Amino acid sequence: MLAEALKKRNLPDVMKDQETGRPITSADWAGHRKALLEGLARAEYGILPPAPETIRIETLERREEAFGGKAVHEILSLTCPTPGGPFTFPFHVILPCICGESISESAQVRVHVQGLPDVSRRSNDAL
């Protein structure tokens, strides 16, 4: 039953070279495995687009005395052009303060970017 279902799907034999049809040997395996993983990633996630020519960052909100005066908290929006129009998403930057002064730009900063489940359906005006 499983064999019949798989045959109907006309899946390629992953243990054969797709161009020559010859069986994959242990010597071929490393290169063949890499090609299989790349093909699966391309089918699952698509192709990585080229880097955008421009990226626009806007400050949506800035709180100087966040977390009881221990940090500066900014909510930013990052906009990149895409073939389907601009794509915008918000992210938060939190910079710790030392004695009332924000830390220098040379200090280590962690940026957490978290997508929203419905971000692809929102218009840029809504963000």
C-alpha cells in the first residue's frame, strides 16, 4: 500500500544520480547528500533573494527611562523593498543605562527581532 502511494507520487529515487541514473556509491555520498539537502531547503524555504539596495529604519517610539530608568527602549520599523512592494516589520532595541547615561555605541548590544504571526498580511500603514 505504501509502495503504491509512493509510486503514484512519482518521487525521484534519492539513491540514484538524477542526471545519469547510476546508483550512488559511498564515494559519491557526501556530494550527493549536500545536493539533496540544498534541494530540500530550496523546496521548503525558497531561494534567498539578493540583498536589498536600500533599507529604511524609522523610530516609532523611544522611551528614555524604560525599565525603571535602567535602559533606553526604542521600537523601530525596518522597511525593505521587495518585488511585491515594500515589506516592513517592527523590532525593539533596548540599551542598558549606566549611571543615567546610555552605554556607548562600542558596547555589545543584542537585538531581538521577532516576527508577528500575521505580519505578512498587514499593510505598511498598520505598522
